[in-house]
Amino acid sequence: MPTEARTGGDQTPVIEFRDVEKRFGDNVVLKDLNFTVARGERVTLIGPSGSGKTTILRLVMTLEELTGGYIYVDGEPLSHEDRDGKRVPVSKSQQKRLRTRIGMVFQQFNLFPNMTVLENIIEAPVHVLGMSKRDATDKAHRLLEQVGLPDKANAHPTSLSGGQQQRVAIARALAMDPEILLLDEVTSALDPEVVGDVLEILREVAETTNVTMLIVTHEMGFARDVSHRVMMFDGGRVIEDGPPEKIFSHPEHERTQQFLSAVLRD
Ligand SMILES: Nc1ncnc2c1ncn2[C@@H]1O[C@H](COP(=O)(O)OP(=O)(O)O)[C@@H](O)[C@H]1O
Ligand SMILES: [Mg+2]
């Protein structure tokens, strides 16, 4: 994937959260959240249900709007910027431009049900990036090959198994050559026997590209293998942050220990 070409060698974080707050009504879900993710880094977010992991990914995907603070993508403000000490929204065009660099795969696949597999995959490359239909189609076929579904281009999502739908969703995200890939519990809705196939595809993406990944998963073996860093969340805050060997083998925080032993027991 040609991510190298657009990156250059600078040290600007690909993602930066600065004093991020997110509230739903009175419910403050994220508060004073600060972290950065470096180019090509793969970071897994772990933590109990309700700790704000999905919200973080949805904020980066601009599916939610933050209520305080700033998020930067490649150093550019994604939703709000500081202008003369005032927090003001960025232009829609800037947000749209930054969003094209970001792909997301959801727990529930979220394929467009009224479109074929091929149409699902070429939709954004054609309509958002302005790629020719022919190039997008060629690329879609290559991606379907890569995810092990070379003969499903004309199938409708409803005729596919969960594992197959998720592989299409991965192909759809990769079709945009994202600089950032967000994975939200992508195997949680799958039958156990197909989880390994989907994780294998993602491992290959991790090994063969420089795409920056933010991963939410309960698959701790996968997290340990592919991540450079693990962040443990509780109540919308990072309570522990470190390399997977450290977090999984020698967690410092009691809350992390409890969480991991509960997850690993399942
Ligand atoms: N659209 C929403 N409206 C209201 N509350 C929400 C919404 N989305 C998430 N929340 C709340 O935000 C908190 C964090 O949720 P979430 O980010 O989904 O956590 P996680 O992914 O770690 O389980 C929860 O308390 C949840 O109820
Ligand atoms: Mg979640």
C-alpha cells in the first residue's frame, strides 16, 4: 500500500488527542484525555465495557463530535481548532479531507445492504476519492483476493456469513488506502471458528503495510502479537500504557490485573 509515499519522515504524530472531553448529556465519557499515536504504530485499547473505547474510535472517524479539546490528524485539527484562544470548528471541507485518510471496521460489519460486495468496496474510492470506476473495480478484485473472497464480487451482503461480511468490510476499508485503520471489536460478532481467519487477514495487513492502527479487541493473543503499545482505559481515562509484553505479563495497576484475568478466564 502506498502509504510511505505520502508520509515523509517527520515526527508529527498521526493522531493526537489533546485535552479531549466527550459527554453525552450529563454523562462525561472522556475527560482530559491526552495521547498520541506515531506513524505506523499499532495501539490496542483495552478496558471494561463502557470505558469509552468505541467513543474514541468514533471521534477519530468523525462519527461523534467532541465536546471539548482537540484531535489532530497529521498535525491538522480534525474537528475544532484553537484560533486566537477560541475553540472553533474547522471547515467541513478540511474535515472531509482528513476523514478520507481514515478507515474503520465495525463489530457489526455495517455493509450497505442494498449494494453488491463490489459496489460496497468501490463506493468510497469512486465517490470520495474520484477514482475511475475501472481502477476501483480492479483494486476491489485484488482486495477480494487478499481477503479470500475472489468469487463474491457480485454477491449481496445478506447472502454472506458473518465472517465473509467482515472480510468484505476489511476490503472496503483498505480500498481507501487509509493512513489510519480503526478496528472496533471486529471479531466479537463472529462464530468462533471464523475468528482466526479474520485475525489472520489483519495480521497480514499489519505486517505488510505501514498503516497506523487503533484496535479495540478482546483477542488478547492477537493484541499481543500485532500491537506496539497497549492502553488500558477505565472510566474514560488511560490508567496504564505500555508495550504488550509489559501490560499483559506485568500489569502495574490492580484494575488492569483484574480486567485481564476476567478477560483471559472467558
Ligand atoms: N450515542 C450515545 N449516546 C449516549 N451515551 C453514549 C452513546 N455512545 C456511548 N455512550 C456512553 O458512553 C460510554 C462509553 O461507551 P463506549 O465508548 O461504547 O464504551 P466501550 O466501547 O469501552 O464499551 C457508556 O457509558 C455509553 O453508555
Ligand atoms: Mg465498544
